[in-house]
Amino acid sequence: MATERKDVKQPKPLPAPNSDFYEFAETLPAEELAIVKKVRTYMETNVAPIINKYWVEDAFPFELLPSFKELNIGGLGIHGYGCAGGSQLLVGLLGIEMARVDVSIATFFGVHSHLAMGSIAIAGSEEQKQKWLPPMARMEKIGCFGLTEPLVGSGAAGGLTTTAKREGDTWVLNGQKRWIGNAPWCDISIIWARDVADNQVTGFIVENKTTPGFSVEKMQNKIALKVVQNGQITLKDCRVPEANRLAAGARSFRDTARVLRGTRYYVGWEATGCQMGAYEHAVKYAQERLQFGKPIGSFQLIQDFLAKMLGNITACQCMLARTAQLADEGKLTDQQAALSKAFTTAKARETVSWARELLGGNGILLDYNVARFFADAEALYSYEGTYQMQHLIVGKAVTGFSAFV
Ligand SMILES: Cc1cc2nc3c(=O)[nH]c(=O)nc-3n(C[C@H](O)[C@H](O)[C@H](O)COP(=O)(O)OP(=O)(O)OC[C@H]3O[C@@H](n4cnc5c(N)ncnc54)[C@H](O)[C@@H]3O)c2cc1C
């Protein structure tokens, strides 16, 4: 058995990569911290070893669904109706834990739990919440959120072309939705359409597997978030009962915006997790990769990259932690959520590009993991409202002038 010789100086063990430099997770109460640790272990044990293979194949890892359900985090941040509940900081730190290993898994969960379930929680009637939220919280039914259209992206607030026409107790939906995450395989679609009677935007719960007139085609050839299955939905005389119209409020785009206010800053948490994953892989690489006979981590310019990345990550965590406090207090405004989304996703682009550069040629090889974060950051920057749209929301709030058109 090898024993350590006391007379020979052993090299000091190198620090393990740690992107939570200011120990944010430690600010959670013990029971929420335990959930963060559970999800971290799950992501590192179950997702990390297989995710590159699925990314290459443009496929969703359905093999993970049974164990993912057992995490019991469906309906995170939503209280009652069998949902996981928890503080907004917990919502965010779980977004980080998922995205730190894979942004697609964080997105799949965000679309289901925050966008689809969140629409019902915010704009649904009491009966609708009782009916739909419990099975979605158990993740027996998976949801998607259909707002964007082939010809209408940033301009969704005023320009949706999908129509809803009331015929007695039925609504007839016609139109198309594009980019809809989870749509090719999920069970429940929240579809936003314009009521032809008054031009107001209204949300509908569509049971897409059993409603005639609903079809979906998987989008191909994405270069980011390849594990998330995005679909183009076609609604052709798709008949939905009045009972499935989001009835508590959704009678204008303001209600859609209320859903997006929460989910937009969730994208900020995903963007922070994305940076943390790329940073940790970069630190490890810097400790191991030798050039000029030394670890590249010992070079000043490489250390500069790492310190800049950590600064970005920590700035994003601080901004989002305050955003979460405002959300918990019910005070979060659209412009605050918009600034958080814009800032963190822009920083994510910067951080992942530094991580990519630090790895040299290996930075563009999937096997070294940073390349996946590098590509995925692009989608975060554009989805749920582009950087420009977020800044226009902020710009309008601070100047009093709308510059949208
Ligand atoms: C991976 C991915 C997943 C997505 N998932 C979903 C989903 O689940 N559900 C859903 O409904 N949608 C989803 N989307 C759609 C997403 O929200 C839209 O892509 C986004 O809102 C931008 O719309 P667009 O792509 O049509 O771009 P466009 O609106 O065509 O914008 C193109 C460019 O013009 C800029 N621009 C537009 N108007 C202005 C202006 N007035 N001033 C200055 N610049 C302007 C934009 O910032 C952008 O840079 C997803 C998108 C992606 C990429």
C-alpha cells in the first residue's frame, strides 16, 4: 500500500471549481437548501453524463422523465394545488442548478412549470386551477406556451394573427404558432389568440393530443438548445370549450405580460447557471491543460479571464436576488424584470465566449462541454423577448416615451 512520505513536500491540492463565489445558496433556509442540493446531485448524476449525446441527436432524454418527476418540483413558486411552492430565490437557484449542467433541461422545466402552469395560476379561474394544476405539478401532464407566430415575434403585443371566434359554448381557433418549446410531445398547450369580436388577446388551454384541428411539426436544424423540442403548431378550426378559456383575467395582452414578467427574469437565472457551468469547466481546464510546461491557469491573462467571468456571474446573482425579493413582495415591475433579463443574458454571452476562448480549439468541441453553453446562450439572449425588446421596455419606463415603433 502506498504511503505518503513525510520528507517529500506534497503538491497543494488545487481548489475545486466553485462558481457560487459569494455563497448565495447558503442564504436559503435549510429546507430550501436541501432541495437545491437534491437537484444539484440529480443534474450531476443523471443529466451530465448523457446530455451531449442527446444534444448531438437533437433529441429529448425521455428516459429521464420518471426520475425527474420524483424531484417533486413541478409548480415551483406556485402555492397550493399540489404545487411545489417555495420562495422566488428557490425558484431561481433551482433554475441555476439545472442550467449549470444543461440549459435545455432548465428550459424544458421553465416552459412547463413557469410558462404553462404559471399562465393557469395567474390567469385561470379557481375551477381551472383545481383541474389542471395538480396533474401538471405531478408532471403527469406536460405543458407548453404558444405565443410567438411565424410572422409575429417581438410584435406579439399588438399583432397576434391567430384568431379565436366564439360559437356558443365553443371557441374556434385558427392560426399558427412557432418556436413552441415542448410542443411536439407535450399534453397541454396554452394558446394565445385574438378574439375576433373585440381584438383582445385571450389564452386557451388546449388538450393538444385529443383536439381535432391541432397539429405540430418539430422544428429542425437548431444550433442552440438542441435538446428542447420546439414545434410549429397549426390550428385549423380547432374547437375548444368555453371552460378552457383562461377565465380569471386573460382578456388583454396585459395578462400575457403578467405571466412573462415572472418567466423573463427566470431566463436571467438560466443565463446565470449557463455562465456558471461554462466557468466551472473553464477553471478545471485551466488547472489541467499544460502549455509552455505549465498549467495555463498559472498564466496572468488566463486568470484575468476567470476573474472577469466570476465578476459577471456574481453581478447577475446579486441583481437577480433583488429581483426575486421584489417578486416575493409582489412589487416586481415589467421594466425591472426586463432589465434583469437583458443584463444577465448579455453577460452570459460575454462569459461563455471567454470560457470558449480559454479552451482554445477544444472550446468548439462538444466533448469539453463549454461549446454547448456557448451555443445555448444565444437562445437565452433572444427568447422570451429579445435584448432590444427588454431595453425598449426599460427605456419607456425611464423616459416616459415609447420607442417601440
Ligand atoms: C430556442 C427558442 C425557444 C423559444 N420558445 C418559445 C416558446 O416556448 N413559446 C413562444 O411563444 N415563443 C418561443 N420562442 C420565440 C421567442 O420568444 C422569439 O424568438 C422572440 O420573441 C423574438 O421573436 P422573433 O424571433 O420573431 O424575432 P423578430 O421579432 O423578428 O426580431 C428580429 C430582430 O429585430 C429586432 N427588433 C424587432 N422589433 C424591433 C424594434 N421595434 N426595435 C428594435 N429592434 C427590433 C429584435 O430585437 C431582433 O433582434 C422561442 C425562441 C427560441 C429561439
